[in-house]
Amino acid sequence: MKIFKIEDGIIKILLLFLILAFILLPISDSIPLLFTPNTPYLNVLINKGIIWEYLFNTLELVFKVGAFSILLGFAGSYFITMYDFKFKNVFKVLLTLPLAFPVYVGAYTYSSIFYTNKWLSNIFTNKIFMEGSVFIYGIFLYPYVYLACRSYLRNNLVEYIEASKTLGKSNFETLIKVIFPLSWPAILGATLFVIFETLSDFAVVEFYGVATISKVITDSWMGLGQKDTAAKISIILIFILGIMIFVEKLIRKRKRYEGISNKKIKPVKPSPSLAFAIYTFLGIIVFLGFILPAYEMIGFAIAKSSYIEGLSLLDITTNTLFTLSIAILLIIVISTIFASIVNQLKNGKKFFSTIAVIGYSIPSIILALAVYIFTLSLDNSIYELFHIEWLVLMNTRTALVIALVIKFISVAFSNYSNTLDKINPNIFNASTTLGHNFLGTFVRVNLPILKKPTKFVFILLFIDLIKELTLTYTLRPFNFKTLSTEIYRYAGNEMIEVAAIPSLVIVGVCSLMIVYLELGGKNVKNR
């Protein structure tokens, strides 16, 4: 029995080591570049204060996008949760659909819309909205806040709201003095995801000419080929994110408000004036976040339908789906094993959970740079050992798949981990008592338990991966085309109407999957 336990422990340690190495090695391989001498380009950026101007723009961008997302997302969740009105279930789904739009697709589509609309033109030429980039990120990313707050309000604040009304407070007073302050843990956590997505994107700020740290990294790496400069500048973004994550964790640690019963909030009928305000507010959000860009994009696609054959849309879509399938399969396999091991640990669960989400926390451009440096170094090592004259990894989709797995493994891991945490530990202990080692327990117990959430994990991963541009564009092999890279290529060549055709494929598929998740009663709060 003792030998069995040792062998079982070795299996888990070996698997854990391999998973940690897969996640951490590509990220850590770029650290030596931080200690190389500064290039003339970097010295110019520092000495002339350009880098600090870009830093200020980045901070301004994330602050404004965060505030805008909170306004739209929290207000939308409040109206949906607290009030009962006609077509509520329709609005409930429509408010989620902007997630079907990649932010760069939204940016390209709106670039043609705002010219014909004076109100939108003021937004896209206003410095407050940073040439429209704040509007684009906010209107297409606010559903992160909306979904998190909708779930939080529905499940955690019933007693506090009832107590407030018992004390004679009005609905408005309850909102200002109770609901909004107590919702900050959920609001901040969701806003952090919005900021992650904002910093991970480079296409929107590039398209609208907003100078941010992401642009400097892209210019240094993709434009000048200075990996060391890009790596050093990346530290600034990582430092900003580190502070934000620390503050968010600190606030969430000190402020946790959870209900003590299983009661749900009972929505009330709004007054006629309030109902009008709700319809107006939600209608504007839905119109700007989904209906208007979708309508415009469909019009573009119809007008340029003659380009469909020249786009080789079937080949591009097939290549996209094949790449996504490999990445999703690896993510699910690794996540099920990783979550099963971590679930059985008595100590260190928080540490390993942090490792699982580290890839998502790092902006995509930085992760792409790290994986590029790692795979290039690995190719050089392979050449020195085996004298292979062609690049083994960089000429294939291997580097891209590695980056996608590291980036999005947290989506699967968090769902699987939450599922296993709800299972009685005695079930796993019983399997061990019956003589099964970790692998036996994993096959007979863990896999059947994790089979149900895998359907939803697959959909979440598919939506995230098919929209990903930064990793795909920077790490793709030569002449490697996917839906996202073709959208970026045509938009960059001022052929936005043609770019609408592959954009419509992404938005259409993602919309169907989001509707399925919403109607299936499964939201993305576990992300």
C-alpha cells in the first residue's frame, strides 16, 4: 500500500510539473532580454519622454473604458434584475450579444458609420473618448460587467435589499446606499476582465491612431525587430496590471457580501416613466452594441458579395476551425488533469489557481512576444543538436497553439475547478480506498463529473479563440490565413466592406452560441 501511494504521488507530481512547465517556460524565457543594453530607439523614447506620454494614454484609456463599461454593464444588470417589464427576456439576451463582436470588427464597422451620423461623429472625433476607442471598447466589452453583476445581484443581495426597504428606503436610495456599494467586489472583478481585453488588443488603438504602450511594443517587435526593446517596455504593462490585480484582490478580500438564504430577488413592475427610461436606456445600448453594427456589416457583405469567391472563405474558415480544434482539445485535456490534481491538494490551491490564470492576465501582445522568443530559442537548440536547417516550430502553427492554450486555459480550469469543488471529497476518497490510483480515479470519477461542463467550456473557448487577433496575427506562420487575420488585412488596406464578409462569419457563429448559452441557463460568470 505504501508503494502504491508513492507511485500515485509521483504520477501527480510529474503531471503537475509538466503542466507548470508548459505554462511558465514560454513566459519566463524572455526574462534575460530585460538585462540587455538599451537600444538607441528605447533611449530616444525615454529621453524625449515619449514613453511616459504613451503610458499616460494607456492609463487614461483603461480608466475611461472601465468607467464606461461599469456604467453600461451595472445599469443594464440592475434594470434586468430588479424590474419586470415587457420583452425583458429579449433584452436579457440582446445585452449579452455585443460579446459576439471582436472589438476590432466593431472598430472597423463603426469607422464607416460615424461619418453619416453627427452624434456619433462627435464621439469619434472627441478627445474625451480618445478618438472613439473608449466607445468601441466599452460598447463591445461591457457584457463582462453586465453578466457578473446580473448574477451577483440576483443571488447575493436579497437580504440587504429587503432590510433597506423595511427601513423605508426608496428604490433609488436602496440603489445608491446599498446595492451599488455592496456590488463593488463583482464590479471590480468584471471590470478587470474588460481591462485585460483592452490591453490585449492592438488593432483598435492602431486603427484610431491612439498612442499606447501596446503600440510601442508592436512597433518595436513587428516593425523594428527589436525583441529586447519590446520585452523591456512590456514590463510597464505588466506592472500596471499587477497593481490593478493587487488592488482588486485587496478590495474583494475586505468586502465580501453574500446572502444567507436561497431566496431570489422578485422583480417589481416599474412606473410608466421609469419603464420609458428603461426601454430607452437598454434600447440605445442594444442598438449601438449589436443591431447597428450588425446591420451595417450585413449591408457591406451584400454589397461586396462578389468578393466571396476570391476570399477563399471556405479554406480560411476550415483553417481557422482546425487551429481552434487543436487548441481547444489541448486546453480541455490539460485543464481536466490540472483541475483534478489541484482539487486533491490540501495546500497550495490558490497558488496553482493563480498559475492557471496567469496567461489570461498577461496582455496578448506580451504573451505573443514571450512565446515567440521561447519557440525561436527552442528552434535554435534543435538546429544545434540535430542540424535541421528549417525552423521546426515557427514555420508551423505550433507557436500559435501554445500561446492560445496558455492564454485561455483559465477559462476551462476555472469552470472545472468550480465543478469539482462542489463535489463531496468522500467520492474521490472512496475511489482511492478501492485501490485506484490518481489516473484510475481520474478516468472513473473525474471525467464523468466534468463531462457536463465540458459542453459549456467548449462554447466559451470557441467564442474567445475565434475572435483572437493579436496572438493569431503575430504568431502565424508565413501565408497562414484565418478569419481574424483576413479581417485585419482587408481593413488595413482600406477595404472595410470586404472585411465585413469574414467578420460576419465570426459574429454570426458567436451570436448563435451566446444565445444558446443564455437560453440554456448557463452564463459566463465563472470566467
